[in-house]
Amino acid sequence: MALLCIFLSFILGMSAAVPQDLSGKMLVFPQETSSAHVRLTTSRQNLGAVTVCQRSVFSELTRDFSLFSLATPSAANDFLIFKKAPSGDISAYVRDLSSTFKGQDYQLNRWQSLCVTWDAASGLVQLWLDGKPSIMKYFSTSNISGPMIIVLGQEQDTYGGGFDIKQSFVGMMTDVHVWDYVLSPHHLDNYSQRFNFPEGNILNWRSIEFSIIGRVLVQNEQHPN
């Protein structure tokens, strides 16, 4: 009976990674935890450029927390978006190299769109918050390579794990897309305004494979401003 209970708990704690259309849906992370997260599935193992966009990141947290975590066996922070406390500053990591984008208007209890771009050809990283660009910063000209684990809700300090409750995300998140190229300023602006934009060719919110581990809920989107 004990083994059966463990098996059922595992099944209930993890949804199958099959493609789903999450249009009009949002992920709800309702509490601080060192375990609950969403794992996004990709078969890609080499990236020379990345654009990550998340529409409607909504939280009341005043501490540090992770917004997007991509790890490979060689680098736990191969591509990480991390909100710093207590300011509105946002840090980006590529190939374990990091820098903080200061003066960002990241607000509590408000839906906002956030995109981060990186291109190995130039090594440049740029952040776009609500369609407004930051300065460009030099990070790395080395490709992201190896099997990738992508996590929402936690920050990976090790490949697929090493979670810290004080870095967990609490709030709502939707419309996550990832591309293997730098999206144009026109399309980044369109994304922020919910106009037409090319769907992600690595991760596409309208056809996305994901697994839920722990207490994370899929709910109807609450029409961000």
C-alpha cells in the first residue's frame, strides 16, 4: 500500500509532457516552495542565439526570484532571467556569465511583458520590458550546447535541481515563447502589445510540451492590461 501511495503521489505531481495549446491559459505558482516547478521540453542541443519572451509576469514578491532557467550539464545558468531585490533591476545570465540591467520599471502586482535576446555572433544581450529596450551588454560568444533542461518557477543551481525556496517564483505567468534567433525590434514591440508576432520555434505557448511538478496550476488567463 505504501508503494502504491508513493506511485500515485508521483503521478498526481507530474503531468505528462505532451504538446498542449495553452492559448488563453496561465500558470499559477501559488506559494513559496523548494520543489514545485514547470519543466518545458525541447530536443534542441545547440543554440547560437536565443530570444525568450514571457507575457504577463505577475507577482508581489519583494525578494530575488527566477523567471526563466535553462541549464545544461556544463552550465547551470546557461540562460537565466533573474529578478533582483529590492529594486526593479533584472539580471541575465548566458553561459554562467551575468550582468544586471538597472533602472527597469518592473512593478509589483502588475502584468508586464519581458523579453531577453542574445546572439553568439556578437555576444550581445538586451532586455525588453513592456516593449522598451535596455542598453546592450556583452556576455558570451560561446554557443549553448548539450541537453537542455528548462524550468519555470525555480532557479537551477545544478542541472535539473539545486532549487532554493528563497529564489522560487510566486505569481502568474503566461505566453512563454523561445526562438533560436534574435527577434526584430518590430516583433518584440508587437509581442508586448499582443499584436501578431512569429511563434517561438523552440518553445511555442500554443503547442508546448511541459511537465508540472508539485503545486502549479493551469488556469484561465485573467486578461492582462
